Amino acid sequence: MALMKNWWRQVNRWWRPARLSGWRIALALLVAVTADGLQIPLQAPPFPEIIDVVAMLLTSLLIGFHLLLLPTFAIEFVPVVGLLPTWTGCVVAVIGLRRKEADPPGTTPARPPPRIN
């Protein structure tokens, strides 16, 4: 099991950006909000699918591929559920998970106690 987990981490590193920076986060959120917003007025059959493919690719390039993007991509093909802000929710969740992975507990230096004179 540990071998499989290590293998998957190696594969997952190929899809990650070098560093999750502020502008990557902002652009990924902009892509997600735009994709969710455009799917409401553009309900003709080819448009929602095109929007989803573009959102998946741009999000993967900006914040790196994560397994949470796959169910989000698939659920967008369900007619009524596609109107929910699933891309925005997924991008926020992936950003939170990436930040948690980047700063595991116990690695941040402890703050010194405040000095009282």
C-alpha cells in the first residue's frame, strides 16, 4: 500500500506547478468563477462541455492536477447539477488541500511569546 501511495505521489508531482503562488490562486479562482458564471446563460449543448474542458485544462495548468477535478468535471455533465458553482468549490478545496500539504503541522516555527516590560 505504501508503494502505491508513493508511486501516486510521484505521478501527481508531474501535474503540479512549481509553487502555488498568489497570482496562480487568483487566476484559478477567476477561471472557476467565470466557468460557473458562463454556464448559466450558455445552455446550448456544445457550450457547457467546451467550458468544462477549458476550465479543467486551465485549472490544471494553474494550480496543478488534483483528483478532485475529475468528479467535478464529470458532475458538470448532469443537467441540473451543472448549474451549481462546482468549479469554484472544487478550486477552493484544492487550494486548501495544497496549502495544507505545503505546511504540515509542526513545521512552522513557533512564535515567541509577547514581551511584557
